[in-house]
Amino acid sequence: MNNIAWLNALETPFLLIDEFRFQRNIDRLYQRTEALGSRVRPHLKTLRSIEAGRYLLKDANSPATVSTLAEAEAFAKAGYTNLLYAVGIAPHKLPRIANLIRNGVNIHILLDSAEQAQAVVDFARANSVTFSVFIEIDCDGHRGGIPPESDALLALAKQIDGNGATLTGLLAHAGESYACRTDEAIRAAARAECEAINTAGRRVRALGIACPELSVGATPTAHFAEDLTGVTEVRAGVFTTFDLVMKNVGVCTLDDIALSVVSTVIGHNREKGWVFIDAGWMALSRDRGTASQAKDYGYGLVCDLYGSPYNDLCVTITNQEHGIITLPVDSGLAVDHFPVGTRLRILPNHACATAAMHQHYQVLKSHRNAQETWQRITGW
Amino acid sequence: MNNIAWLNALETPFLLIDEFRFQRNIDRLYQRTEALGSRVRPHLKTLRSIEAGRYLLKDANSPATVSTLAEAEAFAKAGYTNLLYAVGIAPHKLPRIANLIRNGVNIHILLDSAEQAQAVVDFARANSVTFSVFIEIDCDGHRGGIPPESDALLALAKQIDGNGATLTGLLAHAGESYACRTDEAIRAAARAECEAINTAGRRVRALGIACPELSVGATPTAHFAEDLTGVTEVRAGVFTTFDLVMKNVGVCTLDDIALSVVSTVIGHNREKGWVFIDAGWMALSRDRGTASQAKDYGYGLVCDLYGSPYNDLCVTITNQEHGIITLPVDSGLAVDHFPVGTRLRILPNHACATAAMHQHYQVLKSHRNAQETWQRITGW
């Protein structure tokens, strides 16, 4: 008999990771990517946790992506040495990067403008350090980066490489793929992402610059790409836990979602068919990512404590420390189905945003449902 | 010459509190409430910080409101003894409440149902402890509570008082006042809140129960109430810092907003007129509270580093660690006005949500613009 009494004993609200699903999600993407001849450079931003990272990074030199220098420094301290800081570099952050390099960390920085490149070159010369740089390529107009066909790309590559920096790679992110409505649209986004990075790579390499890494990725395209020719690495972040947004995009099923918030019923409004829980936006986050999708889950889908979802039962309103579950009129459910003290699990719209509201995570281990606690790296 | 060089030196993004505005906001509400013959029981949930609380709580017995037991325990440890935990009590939280009582803390719990009351009475008897209870009164259908005219109120008061618990007070929260569009509408909400609590108070006291405290409050009604007869205390939380939602409601001006996020420009998309900053939703929060108001500020209003707002310049899109400022076509601003490395302050939609994304706050002190750091109490 397995023991999950601890799910009923811990103070609520708390964030729960289901290790079995977490591991299954990792295996799925790693096997898929490796079968296509590439490798995963996981983005660690969702959980920002060393304990979680150990499931993704086999050895000290395994490639990883981070979104803050706080993560880079914490993973470096834990012994990991191949870290891509995938946010455009601000010049005032170069001293922290240089410190990591001096400590033997192979940290890569990202840029897409001549002014950033000049700051890097100047700092490198003044401080006798050599930076490893990725240039961001724009594949879909989502955010930053420069077009793969642009003259600016070649100028930037020449400005960087050999001038206190090595151009290690090019990076594209198909951020628009989160808005795709069909599998075929995601496949097309994946093709466009790969084509952009290969076009950019050919042009830079024609200058005589090695530029060994061609990096692509977003969770949807990573799961739908059919051909990764030329692509040396695939980045994805939220795939380890998935969430309701990714379920709506079609990348996972509800059963794949490995992250939930455990909460307790604290009251009712019988007239309105409301059940109050102690998970408000402080525990669930303010993210309403499913609001613009075909299926809107409010602030999250309600499951019982064992993780089975109630059909269409959502947290519809949140205050800071209150969540309100509205019972659908035709659901056959009454507030008495959820007495005060009942524990429920809430599946999140956006796992990255929900995880960000917690300083630690409780992990339901596959082996005998044991408990483990993982710490989150906080701050910047 | 005052020195604010530290605003340019600290790592970004960081949360900044302007002490001068913070103190001015506190003085305004305290003077107003005391002139009306009542007193403020500040809600500490916005900043959840002992250092911030010292500006609000004159002595150890000053009344305060908290939203989590983590705050209650931290403020108790700091010596504060009059704490109202203003979230409906879940029975499994009673042992932590009892521990506080045994340590000499006058902590008050909130409930609105017979099943909660029964759990309190049972626990009190079994553990030889006496709880101090507030009953929640519904004044506007916003969330929980029972109607002031209901039989349920009298039944609940009798169920509690003298049975392992003391009925210390009644509590109403005019949560719907956040949606008011005119000053007169807020004044009406304040009248309704006071009327509800006085009605409930008269009926409970007619039973021979002392029930000394009649507590009302929400930041809008607290600032617009004209008559607090019978009301012994007024609760408000976000008033210490205010935010863009409160500016839109009409409770404060832009110049009163005491909380901002300091961020650095990290890139541009010239074609789209986009300026990228290193404050994404991790630093600003996902709160879009102004989206449903007359003036939508996106994810925040952009100011220069000295706090002067740019007219209509907002963070329009956020990713986890990227914010995108879209330059309005008719603004006369070009991306070159904001070179990489420029520091900007962003005023938040909702101060409670933005503060929740940070573990500590930097404080710009009134005296010589000195720097101080306040810690946030985290978790539950």
C-alpha cells in the first residue's frame, strides 16, 4: 500500500510535481530529438531548480539554457559548465558573465545589435576575457533578433568573432508557435525556424567563421519538428511539466501535466454556487494564458487530490489568497460535494508563471509515492 | 547634492519603494480615518515586510491584518500582538493559530459558516484554547460572508461566543468598490459597507454578546467614507504604495504611486518601434488589472529613472524575462531615445501582485536619497 498521507498533511497551498509524468515528458522530447539527430539544450526557467535540473542534465558539460544570471550562477555552483543565457545581454551584466568565465564556466551570451557587440568587444579588451556569443535570428517576427538574410547579420558576425569574442552559434526561437491552432501550423513553424537558422548559418560560415552551434526551439516546434538537419540543438522549457496552454496548443494531453497546486476548501457561497479555496493568485499566478485560446480554463482546472480532473470545473476568480471555483449549473455538482477542509489539485494555465509564485516544490516520487522537496532559485 | 548613483548601480530588475510617497500615503489615510473617529487596521499583504510594517504599526499592540499565517508568525516574532488573519479559516490551520495564542499573540480568525464554527469549537475544547473570532458579513455580494439581516448570523454568533471562542468582531469588505467608476459610486459603497456592519452589529449585540469590533474596509471605501459612526476600525492594504488600478479608480494620482520596478533597456526592434527591457512578467507580474478599466496601461507605465512618466508609454507585451515597450506612432519618440543600457522605472498595474514577484525591495529614503533594503515574508 503506497502512502500519500503527506498530501493531506502539508500546509496548503503548495506546489506539487508528479515525478512520473515529469520523467515521461523528459524522455519523450529527448528520445524524439535524438532520433532526429540533434540534442536538447533544456531551458531551465520553468522550475529554476537544481534538483529538477539533474533529471535533464546528464553530466557537467550537458548544454542548458537559463533566463537569469541568478540561475547561471546557481547551476555553475552546482557544477554545470555549459550554460546559454538566452536574454539579450545588457552591458552592465558583463562583469558577472566574466566572473563565471574566470571560474571555468562555458557561458554563452546572446545579442542582436552592433551596440551590444561593441560593448562586449570593449569590455573583453579592457578586461582580458573572451566571451562566447550567440547571435539571435528572427524567424517569425515574434520578439527580437535579426533576419537571416540581412546584411546586418554578416556585419555583426564579423564585428564579434575574433574581437574578444567567439561566435559560438546562432539562435532562433519560434515564439509565434504558441499561437498555432493546428498541428500542421506548428509543423510549418518548425520548418520555418529550421530554415531560418540554416540560412543564417550558411551565410555566416561562408565568411569563414566556424559558428558551430545552430540552436532552435520553443516547446511546440520542438515536439512537432520532422527534420532537424543542420540543427545542432533544440531548446524547450515548459515541456517538463506542461500546462493547460500547451494542452490547448495540442502539444500534450491533460494527463501529461506534471505540475499542480494543492489547495484546501475554506468556504462556500451557496447562492452563487461558489467554492472558496486557499489558493488565490499568490499560489496560482495571475496568468490567464488560456483566455485567448479555444478552451478557457479560468485560473486553472480543478482535480481531486489524486489528480483526476472534474469536467469543466475551473477556478474562475482569484484574489490574493482566495480562489473561487464556480460550479457549472449543469454539472450536477453542489457545494456540499466540497466540504470545508477538502483538498483539491489545480492544474495551471502556465507552469512557468505558477512555479514562479513558489520558493519550493513538493515532489510526488514515483517510488512508493514518497515525498521530496526541491528548492527554486529566486531573484536575478 | 543628493546621491542616487545606487539606482544606476544595482542589478536590474529590482523593486523600488519611494519612502517619501509611502509615508505621505500612510499619513493621508491615518489622519483621515482618525478625524472620522475610527482607526486603521492596515492590511500588510501588499509588501509583507516587517520593515514596511514599522511605518504602520506604532506599538506592539497596534492592530494589523494579514493574509497568511506566514505573515502572522513573522509579525508575531517581530513583537506584534494584535493580528487579524482575514481569510476564512480552514480547520487544519487551527494548530498554528493555537500556537500563536499560547505565545501571547492576540490573533483573530475569520469565518462565515456553521461548519467552520463547529471545527473551531471542537478544537478549542479538545485543546483547552480560546479563539478570538470575527464573523464575515457580506455587504456587496463580492465574495464570502453572510448577510447582515440573516438568521444565520445570529445562529453563528450564538454557536461561537462562549464556546471555546470569543466573538471579537464583525468584518465587511466592499470588494466591489474596486470596480467603481465615479467618486459618488465609491461613497455609496462606503455607506453600504458601514450600514451593513452596523446593522449586523446591532443584531448581534441585541443577543447580549459584546462583539466590540466592527471592521470595514477596502482601499477605495477607506478613502471616500464620510461617516464612520459605529465603525471601530478600517482595513486597507494597497494604499501605502497605490498603483495604476487605484489611479484609475480615482483614489490616487500617478504622483502618489510609491512602488516601481527599475529595469534596463536590452535591445530594440526598429521596424516595430519596440524597446526591450529586462523586466518581464517575472518582475512586473502577469496582473492586467487596468485591462478592464477606462485607461489600459498594459503591463505598466514607463517613467524615467527619476520617476517622471512618459505620456502613454507602456509595457505592452511581456515574456518571462523580457518586457516590450511599444512606442506610440504619434509620440515623437524613436527607439534611439532609449539606447541599450538606459534605465527606466515601470509603475505597476497592481502593487500587491508586482511586490509578490520580489523577495526584497530597495527603498529610496527621503533623507539624502539613501538606500535601504526591506525583506519580504514569503510562503504560507
